[in-house]
Amino acid sequence: MSVNISAQTEAPREEEFEVSKRPNQLRRWAKLLLRSKTGTIGMLIVLSVCFTAVFAPFLAPYEPDAMNAANINVPPMWLDGGSSAHVLGTDSLGRDMLSRLIYGSQVSLIIGVFSVIVAGIIGLAMGILAGYYGKWIDNLVMRVVDSFLAVPNILLILVILGIFGSNMLTLILVLGVTNWVIYARLVRSEVLSLKERDFIRAAKSIGTKDSTIMLKHILPNVFSSFIVISTLSVATTIILEASLSFLGLGIQPPSISWGYMLSSGRDYLATSWWLATFPGLAITFTVLGIIFLGDWLRDVLDPRSQGRK
Amino acid sequence: MSRNRQPLLEIKGLKKHFDISSGWFSREQKSVKAVDGIDLKVYPGETLGIVGESGCGKSTTGNTILRLLEATEGQILFEGEDLAKLSNKQMREKRKDIQMIFQDPFSSLNPRMKVFDLIAEPLRSHKAASGRELKKQVYELMETVGISKSFAERFPHEFSGGQRQRIGIARALALKPKLIVCDEPVSALDVSIQSQILNLLDRLQKEFNLTYIFIAHGLPAIKHISDRVAVMYLGKVVELADRDQLFEKPMHPYTEGLLSSVPIPDPENRNNRERIILKGDLPSPANPPSGCRFHTRCPYADEKCRTEEPAFSEERDGHHVMCHYPLKAGRGVLVGNS
């Protein structure tokens, strides 16, 4: 690695590079990750949330929907009246907050991540096709995008959920299908400028197929801005899911999501603030972690920034 | 010598106009006539230099030959087959034989691809090699253009301009093409690196029996590498001749002006030369002057030049010029139109 750095700090002259062996990919990534503080923090947060979601049954001290009428609205353990039996207190039905938070991570994460993946795939494909081919394809795609933008998202979601009912799969699909337009617009504008770059013309002159140009030349070069938008989007999706729960069309009990906990905790904000605060904090930290990770990922995906961070 | 053979590439009446519409309601269709009817022949094994100032249409010509731009009019005959009429699929096949080297080595390589993949791209695109064979060929190419094998896993930004241009050359060479269009391949490079790249191109031409169309705005590079030279002005070829003829006995006043603009590093010699400084700027190619396109800047222009467009005629063996009063040997001596 030291060889690598010295080669970059000195202005490279013709034929004067030293041979350097690249370490294997996994170790290289680990090294790059440890070099960035925010990247490491982001990764830790995201990994721990994933870990929590996967191993929820083993981590949660109680069943998430086990009610206990004797222990209603118990405050967290460090407050007066709190007990170590319920570390984060209990809700209005006497259910353990910690257990509910742990189980809630499953739904929030799955919906947040997968709906962004759905939206991202549609948006990337449409954006690249529209930007690369232009002409009537561009017109068609962009008019569809415009009509999506003209209708308030939440209204559209409510209508679709009203028709098909609300479960995890439809939620993911609906949130994905209504959000793809953001990506399509962003990707299209990036592609429009990329298309005029010399290396795309060079690939064409070599005789590379359009499909290969789109996959190998355009996709990697729009990916960094895509990553940034999509990490932010995971955050807004988790929150959007929360507002849907609030309107009664999100995840239905007995399933729990952080959004649902947040909105149902609102009624008790004056008396039992922890009901809304802890899910809110959980959302905030997760979103923050994802954004940190996304930021770092964008840097790493750009080969020009390697070795400088 | 080469003139008896069949041309590898023949351009007939090539035009490329770019439409500039000025609003929704204007009926007027204006267009920039970047290339406005040129005829050229390129023979196997030779280097045809195309020279001219910025905006004269030389790069547009190159791009149109490779169908990176679609020609407005005219024929591009490659081995007798009109490239302009081929379908995209057929053209893709033909691209094996016609490759291009780009001007800017910094933007013409995908920043996210490693050197190995960059050089392997043409081979993969045409399924010319795979697996071990692909590896072998890529390494051979790297060696041919003078890049160490150990750089295969590096990204373009880790290289200097000259080395990147070598990568670009390796890419153009990969499919063993017959014709390479070099679009100002050295104008973005340091002077010291320029000659290295020119020598490399020279060597490769002999080694692989290549034909070049070498586009440049710098005369020294053209003089170094070309067998024949075409001088372009405002979308037309105004003079075409063997290199030595053109440099020693230019017949078009524009060529004369261009030649006299080349700086001479030796101050003794410099003072002996008569400087011909072209007045004014290049007229707009959207609205070219009437008659001879050069008359607005020509020191010898008269009434005939203003009204009548001269023909592109052969004045001497292989020496074509588009001028009513081509210059005779020796500066500034005029001969009548023959």
C-alpha cells in the first residue's frame, strides 16, 4: 500500500511506476472502511440493526405482544418507578418496549431496504433507457414520470393499498412503484451528460453493443449519485411507512414497525414520552447509519478517491 | 506509387450539416455546414493528414467516417462498401476494421475501468478472444504500445497523459483494424511526449500494415507522420498533395499562410522568412462567404474570387487545389487559371 501512495503523491513520469500488488478485495475493503470514521460508524450501526432484526427472537426478553395489565406505562428503568424487568419501560397495554423495538426493526428494515431496491431497479432501468436512447423513449418515460409526480404520492399509495389491502409484500411494491420516478429523473439527467463524454463515443467506435455500454460504462458511472439518493431514500421510506401506519394503512397489528410504534405513542406524549421517543431514536440512528455508510460507499466506488481518504 | 491501387477508403461528396432551429415559429431552417462536400481517397498503407484551424470540420469528418455522426449527404466507401448505408448491426461488424484514437486521453477512457478491461473491451465486444487467449492478447498489446504488464490492474487516473494515450492506441489496435482514424491524438500532450506517441504510431503502422487518417491542427505533427496532406478550410478541402510538395510548394494561399505561421525555433533562420499573416477570423460556417470561401482573408483575392466558387482541380500530378489563382513555385507569384 505504501508503494501505491508514493506513486500517487509524486507526479508520475512516463514508465516510472513501481510494481505494486493489490491486496485481495475483501482485505482492501476492510482497510478502506477502517480508514473512514463515519464509514466505520455507519457500518457498525447498520450491522447491529441487521443483527437485531435477524436474531430478534433470541434477543428480546419478552414476546412483543405479551400484555401485562399490572404493568401499564412503566417508565424506563433509570427513571423513578422504572424497574430492571423492563429496561425501556412498557406501553399502554403493558407490553415490553425493548422487545417491541427489537421486533419492530425487522419490518422497518425490510420495508425500507426492499422498497428502495424495487424503486431503484425500476428507476435505474428507465432512467438509463430514456437518457441513452433519447427520442420517443425518452419522451414516453418522462411523461410517465411527470404524471407520477403530478399526483401526490401518499394519495396514490393510499388508493393502491385501499384496493389491494396492506401486507408486507404489497407495501414494499407500492412504496417501490411510487418512488421510482425520483431515480429515473436523476439517472436520466446523469446519463444525458455521460452520453456525450468521449469514453462513451470511444466505446461506440470500438463496436461495443448498446446493452454493454449501458451496463459497463453508464451504470457504474451513475451509481455513486444513485447510492446517495437511495440511502437518503431508505430513511424517507421508513418514515413514510410510519405515516402510513399512522393513517391506519401501514403494517397492521399484531406486526410491529417502528413507524407504527411512533404513531401510536403520539397519544401518550404528554404522560409517557418514552413510547414515541425510543422508536423515533431507533429510526434516527438507523437512518444516520445508512447515510454514513452510503456516503462512504460513494467514495469507495469512485476509483479516483482511493488512497486519498 | 500507391496511386495505382484501389483506395481503402473513398469519401465522395461528404456533407455534415448541423441544424440550428431558432424557435418554434421560425420557418427559417438554418444549419451549420461543418463539412460541406469533400472528396478524399485513402490508399492502403498510407497516412493521410488532415489539417486546418479549429472549426474547419476536420474532426467532424473523422467522426462521420466512423458513423459517430450520421452524414447528411455523400458516400463513405470502405473497400467499395458504403458505410453510410449500413444498418447499425452491419456497421458494428465493420468497426473491427476501422478504429479511432481520440484527442483527449483523459476523457476517452472510462475512469471506472481497469487498464486490462479497457484494452480487453474491443476483444470482448466482438468476441474475438476469451479466457487465457484474451489475457495473452491484452498483455501482448500492452507490450506493443509500451505499457508494463504490471499496470493491468490500475485505473486510468493513475497514469500520465502519454501513457493513457498508449492505452487508447492499444484499444484501437486490439482488433487488428485496417484503418485507424487518429483524431488529434497528440494535441493534448506535452511536446516531449508528442514525439514519443508519433514514433509509436509510425512503428505500429509498419508493424501492422495500418492505414491512418491523421487529423491535427499542428503542422509539425502532420509533417512528421503524413504521406499526403489535405488542408481543410470552412468545411472544404482546399488543397491536397504529397507531403513534401505541400510543404515546399503550397499552391493555395491559405496553406501558404498556415505554413508561415509555424514557429521556427532558430532566430537566424526566422528572420529570413517572409511572414504571411492571415487577416481576420474564420467566417461562420452557418453563413459561408460567397464565391471562394477564403476570399475574405486572402491577400490575392479579386472580383472573380468573390463571386465564383473555384473548382477542386488537379494542377500537378496528385496535387489538387481549390483556387482560381494557385500559387506557383516561389512565394507570391501568381499564375492564371489553367
